Amino acid sequence: MKKRNISGKRIKLARTNREMAQADLCAALSVDHGIEMTQNTLSNIERGERIVRDEELAAFAQVLDVNPCWLLFGDKVPKFSVTPLKSK
């Protein structure tokens, strides 16, 4: 089964809207978040060929100044019901 990456296209959109090259985004991820990512890896993410880990998604959102929910869902963010965890 092929792994799906639904945020790659929006990562690319946010990056290009900020007029940021792939190398610049990789450098920002490294400097600001300690995430080492090659330009080839980022290219694979943007093409949907590599999954995005949760810590990477959060870092992309911060560097690109977008909401992480937007990276996942675009403009159609679903409504979530709040289910608080019970503490013991």
C-alpha cells in the first residue's frame, strides 16, 4: 500500500508564496528546529512521495507561518468535537 502525503502540495504552495527556495526552507528547518532535511527529501515531500512526520509538520507550519491544520486540510478544516481526557 502506497503511503499518502496530503500536506506536500500545501507545503510547496506556502513556500512559493513566501518566495522561498527549497534550500532556504531546509536551512530554516535545520537552524530553527534542528530538523536536517535535504533538498531532495523536501522535493519528495512536496510531490507526495514521502510522508511528513508530526514534528516536521509543526516545524513547516512555524517556518512558513501557516496553521498546521491548513497544511493538513486546506481551507476545509473539519469541525472537531472536543473530547477532554479524563485524569485519574
